[in-house]
Amino acid sequence: MSSEDLVRAIRDVLSAASAHTGSEDSVVEKVLRGAGIDRRGQAELLSVIRRHRDELTRLRRREHELAALFSSARELAEVHDVDALLSRLVGRAHEMMGTDVTYLSEFDAVSRDLHVRKTVGSVTPQFQNLRVPAGMGLASRVADTRSAQWVSRYSDYLGGAHEDNIDDAVFAEGIISILGVPMLSEGRVLGVLFAATRREHDFTPEEIAVLSALADHASVVLQTANTLTQLQKSEDEARRALGTLTAHVEVRDRSNVVHQELVHAVLLGGGFAQVADTLSNALGRIVTIVDSSSRPVASSVGLGVDSVAINFPPAVEKAISTSRSTGHCCHVDDDSIEIVSAVTAGELFFGAVLLSTGEMHLGSVDERTIERAAQVAALLALQQDAVASADRRVRGELIADLLDAIPERRRDLDRRARSHRVVLNDLNTVLVVVVEPEHRSTAERITASYFAGRGLVGEHAGVLAVVVQSGDLLPTASDLRVHLISVLSGPVLVIATPPVEDIEGFSRSFDIGHRTARLLDALGVIDDAVTTQAYAPYMVMFGSDPEALHGFIDETIGSVIEYDASHRTDLVLTLRAFVRNEASPTKTARALNYHTNTILQRLDRLKSILGDDWRQDEPLFRISTAVRLDELRGSTLQRHRPTS
């Protein structure tokens, strides 16, 4: 055989060996016979050609697999949608493995269950949503051993426990052979990648290697997704922490600004109004400061001319009491007031700071700011009390010297009065104000403010003495009483004394007013505005001993009062009308709207009680005086009108 024939024969053998027609061996044998090779040589060469052909086929398949893996690796870097990437990986594994069903199950590290996440080739919803409990089936075996596991006939699988739901899903899908490889990351199981056939099949090492490589890619995807989730979570937490820190810093800065402004309120004399305005501007709420009697002393929206005590709901009163006992601000379950803080200094209670509801949330720093404002308000209250106490002491000494009977104490009064912006020569009236002892200092403060620059006010001899200028005594007394009642919760008695002509007359006027106050106290008159002239006759008789008037009344008409009480009659009323109507039965009947005979019958009954001479001048004068005093003291009981 020539060299050309040999080359041609070898070429024909190689061409026949690399062909994929299904009759490669017969073609090779024919070429070898044509080359003159005996049967034995033909068998040996044919065996070698078969091995090389199988290796070439394997290499080509490997090349295809590597190309697919490289393509998968590129997608890992290009695709950011985890679900889409897992779907592509499972789809590529399905193509490369040539199996009927390919699916990926994700591992739950807490419950150790595996649930199917992606499938290709599956036709039943039961299988597509399959959850494999821990320790059950081939999947759990793969997860536990962290190595590839396969079975050529799943129904005969004995490597792990079977579970009815799993077996039913596998049977419904028609799966017979299953290969599963673990998806690992740093020794942790992330899931399992499966390839399954609907015919019996023995999986080769090459198939296991290819599926394992794809499982590694899937592990990268899941690990990347978990890492990104953790990073996003950490970023969110960092943002929240930064937001919280920023908000806290802003609140602290706002609190520091408020603190500085509150300090200025004390140092520069801004008063309660500046405290309310500062707190309102910082916290976005209406702020009201009340004193111990719940009367507003400042508000961020301004106060009316006559600020009266506020009648708070029980919830607000309870919150103020709680804040007073704890020393901290207290939230209120109320539609208009959100939070309160008591204004205290030790055991002293000066009032409260009240904040309305608002849009901005109040945190712990804001609550400390409110408490700080309450402390500043307490300092202002102490400061004002100290100033008021000193001023009250000076005014008390001035009033005492002015009203004292000793002339020597009135030296240099003009100069001292001018320091209070008062000219003594302009004053002509003394008002005596009687209130309950616990309200006396408040009444003094309110009265001093009411007559600011127009008079002198001070406590003297157990009452409040007011020296002012007045051209109309009773209206002046009535106006002062109305003003005091709007603030105080108790009764107020204001007594106007006669005008004085010189500085020496103030002492005498006060003495008359003070004795009249004692007389009215004995009569039980505690809430009125009167003049001393109205009680002058009774002052002549009982001014030195007011308590003696009770004995006089009882001695004079006590028998009539007792008769009315025991017989349910109204003879005292008839007697009062009789003395007011000039002792005329006819006028008395007309005044009481009775027949004259009825009045005559009652007068006869009075005669039997008071004596035959009760209508004589002297007895009638005494009886008239006693009736008037009894009416003034208000001790006459309610009586029923008689039937006859």
C-alpha cells in the first residue's frame, strides 16, 4: 500500500469514527478491511477508536456544560433579581441534566424544613408547593449529610423516613429517580437542588458534578440575597438609629435653648408670661400657668381682663395632684389638656403649668423641659412672694402708723406714702375688708393691684384696711367686693366708713369700721357691702359689746320667736311689718296682703305673748329695735304661713 493509500485510509477511519450516524463501527470495519488489516487487528483498532470516540463525546458534553456554567456565572454578576436568577439556574440545570423535573428547595434554619421554591417540568401544584419536614425523605438526608444523595427508584428508598404528603406529591408527579445535591455556604445548608426523572435512571458522577456546580451557583445567589438582605436591614437600622439620634440631638438643642430663655425670664424679670411663651414656641402648644387657686396668671394666648379660677375636670385635678406628689409632669386623659406639671418648691404649692394637645410628639427630653419650666415658675413665684412679702410688710407698717391713735406714729407719713406713689392728701375714705383668714393674703394682693397707685392696702387688727379716695362710698365698696368675689371662693364683707377731712381722721374712721365689723360678725353678716352709717344706731347701743345684742333680742322678742317655732306660725313676720308700717293695722294688712281682721287677731295674739303694754312708746321702741336686729342677723327660721 502506497503512502497515499495509507493516508487516505487513516482519514477515512477517522471520519467514520467521528461520525454520529449510528453505523460508525461498520464503516470503520469496512475501511480497515480495505486497508488489508486482518480481523484481529481490526478488533483492536475498533476498540481503540471506540474509546477515543467516547472520550471525545464526553469532552464535547463537558465543553457544553462548562459553557453553560460560565454563562450562569455571568448571569450572577449581571442579574440582580434573585427570583429571576434562581429561575434561570433551575432552567439551565434542567437543560444540562436532561431530566424530566428539576427543582430547588430552600432550607429553613429555624424549623429545618425544606420548601420548594423553584421548579421546571413539574405539573402538579401539590409538588410545586411541597414542604418537607425535618428528618423526612431524601431531601432531609441531603441537608443532614451535606453531600449528594440519589436513588434510582424513590419508592424503594430506605435511606430515610417516608412521609405521606411527600410520597403522594412524588407519586402524583410520576417521579421515579431523584438526585439531590446540597447548596452550601461556609458549611451552612442553604437548600437542595434536585434533578428527577419519570423513568428509572442511574445518575453518573459527571451528572452529579454538573448538578453540584450549578448548586454552588445557586448557593452564591441565595447567600448574596441573604447578605443583601442583612445589609439592607443593617442600613435601615443605621438610618433609624441616625434618625433617632438626630431627633434626640434636635430635642436636646431645643431644650437647651428653652432653658437659656427660661433663665433669662428669671434674671431679666420676664415673669410667667415669658415662661409660657417660651414653652409654647418650643413645643407647639398652648401653655397656661395657674396659681394654687387655679386662677390663670399667664398664658401663651394672653389673659382676659378678669381672669377667674378655672374649674378643671377631675382628670386634670388628679394629674396635678400626681405631679405634685411625684415631682414629675403627668399626662392627662383629656381632649384639651395633654400634660401638666405642678409648680412646687419643697412642700410649697404655687400652681401648675398646663399644656394643650398638639401635633408634635412629646418625648422624655420634652417632659424634662416642661418640668424645668415648672421649676423656673416656682423660682418666679418665690421671687414674687419675697418681693410681695417685703412690700406687704412695708405697707402694713405704713397702714398701722396711719391708722394708729398715737399721733407720733404719723410723722414722715407723707414721704413714706409717696414712695408707694400715693399722696395722702388725696385720700379720704377707709374701707374695712373682712374675709376668711386663709384668703386674707390673697385678698390683700388682689386689692393692692385693684387700687394700684390710688391708695394704701394692708392688714391691720385682723382685717384688711384700705385707704383710698372715694366720692361715693357704697358703690366703691360694692365694686371692690365684686372684684374680690370673682377671685376668692369665700364670702367677702366690705365696710365703707365716713369720709375724713384730715390725716387724723383715718384712725377714727378705721375704729368705727372695725367695731362695725365686730357688730356685723355678731349679727352673722359676713358677705355684703355696707356703710357704717347704716348701723350707727346699733353701734351706739352695742358697739362696745356686740355679743350683748343677742341677749337683748332674746329678752325682747324671744318669746315670739319660740311661739312661732312651736306653733308653726309667722308672728315675727307680722311684727316686723307692723313696726315698719307706723304701727298701723290697716297698713300692715295691706303690706302683707291680708284682711285687717286677720292682722287684728294676730296683734291680739302678740299682746298675749308680749304683754298688754307692748304697743306703748317705750316697749314698742325696744321691740322695733329687736325686730330689726333679728332681721339683720338672719337667724329667723323659715315659717309656714298660718291658715287663719
